[in-house]
Amino acid sequence: MATPQVIAPPCAQPGSPGTPGARPDVTPTSGVIHVNVRHISGFTVIGNHLAQHRGLSLTAIGLAAHIQSLPNGAKIGIKALSARFPEGEVRIAAALRELEATGYLHRSREPLPDGRIVTRTYSYNQPGAKIPPIPTPQPRRSKPRATPVTAPPVTPAPPRDARTAPTAPATPPEPTQPPAPVFVPAPTAPRKQPPPLPQPHAPSQELHQAAATLLADLRRHTPQLGLPEGEIKALAPGVAAWLERDAHPDTIRHALTYDLPTPVKHPARLLRHRITTLLPPPLPGMKDLTPSRRKVIVIPLQNCDTCDRAFRAHEPGHCRDCRTTTHADLHATA
């Protein structure tokens, strides 16, 4: 009778899900429920001012989180990011511009002591923070070769005398180091300028409008050739030169969109090159298509004064046979 019997179930902890009196902030009735595990390695701390930013797109927020998780020196160019993620270069470039506008990213061009110019990219986990001083890299210098040191000739020691003091050993001469080489950047060859864009001989507003419409319509047939409005205005005179030479719009469209490289990195440069190098010559006129004929001199017909036979000559007279007979008669008479 002295042993207690435990027959009642244990009481639930206050605030547990499903118990009366549970707090509404522990088990919400709707929305997200976080299941958090404490990280001990391989994590990045990101502020809510970035994760919940009202002015940034979801692509820009995710890209900022990815950049802040990378180590120093990692490549975050548009080419490297487009190769890493399924988003294209246009969306990644727009997201980088958003991060620059809000202060989470800063890119600047800085010169080096050897004359080169590099682009430094700074990622801020808190916009407005100061940039720590970065040591400027020095040009690489080759290590000087150590010159072999020859030992001095050994001379026999003189007999030791108690009255003379011991002489100090001779020290070898210190090796001289050659001067460090000075880094001189190699001269760069001048960049070859592209040929000028063709221009129409008689420009008009209608011709320019037709050329601009043809360039803007290229993205319907080839989405890779979508051009901004400024590039369309710059390339319109070249297409107008094609139209001025009676080139059909389908012919121009085929020449600009045929056999494109994959991917198209610079659509405006590609179109400028094709417009300039594939420009057709002007159509020839009908007179140029007619072959030139040689002028034929026709000798008129004459009737012989002796035999009345027809022969060709510039002036009337005798035919060849009559002239021969007359010449033979005159010779025989003589």
C-alpha cells in the first residue's frame, strides 16, 4: 500500500502544438513554418535588409546572396555568371545594375603600376560601408642567382709562439647581388579600325524609316538579334544603302540572319560587319547589259563600165577581170 501507482498520463508542455492554450505565434494557422537547424560550417550571414528588399527583383536578391557567399578573388563577370546559372546575360546584367544602384555592388577601373587597368568589384553586405585599403600589387621580379663563393687559399699557419697573440681568421668576401630587373610592359599593336558603315547617296526620311523598321523586325525572325533603339538608329543608314541599291527586304533579312554563331555575343557588331562587307553593287542599267557592237563598213556595189558586171568598190570603174585584160592589152601594144 505504500508504493504509489502512476495511472494518469503526463501533462503536456505549455505551448505545444495541439494543446489547449497554445500560443498562436508558435503554430500558425497559415503561412510558412520554419524548420531551422543551426549551421556550424559553410554558411553566410545575410541581412534582412537584403533578403526582404522592396526595390530589388528576386533575381538581384539571389545574385547578391550568391556573390556574398563566394571567396575573395572569385570571378563574377556576366560571362561567368551566365555559365553558372540558367539565366541569360541580359537578366544577369540587369540584376548587377540593380545591385549597383542600391549600393550592394560597386565596380571601378583602377590603374596598376605596370600601366595596365583592371576592374575591381566590391560586394557590400551593408550598403554604405567604407572600402578597406587594398595593397597595390607590385610587378614580379626574378630572383637573382646566387654566385658561387670560392674559398680563399689556405696558407700554412706559422709556428705558434707564446709571446705572439693569435691572429683572427680571415672572413670571406660577401657576394655581390646583381641589380633587380625592371619590368617594362611590352608595346601593344594599334587596334585595326573597322571599315566605315555605308551611307546612301540620296538619303530620305522614307528610306531611313524603312531601314529602321527592317532592323527592328529582325527579332521576330531571330530572337538573338534584338537591338536597342540606339543601335537601330546607328545601323539604319547602312541598311538604307542596301535599299537604295534595289535590294529586296527578304534578301537583306536573309543576309543578316543566315548562319549565325552560337551564342551571339554582340548582335550590333555582327550586323555592322555583315552590312558593311556584304553590301551588293548597284544594279546595272539596260544600256550596260547590251553588248557593244563593232561598226561594220559596207562597200557599195558598182557596175563595170566594160562588162556591166557588179563588183564592190568605193567609186565606179572596171571590175577586176576587165582591169587585168586592159592592162595586158596595153602591155602587148607597148
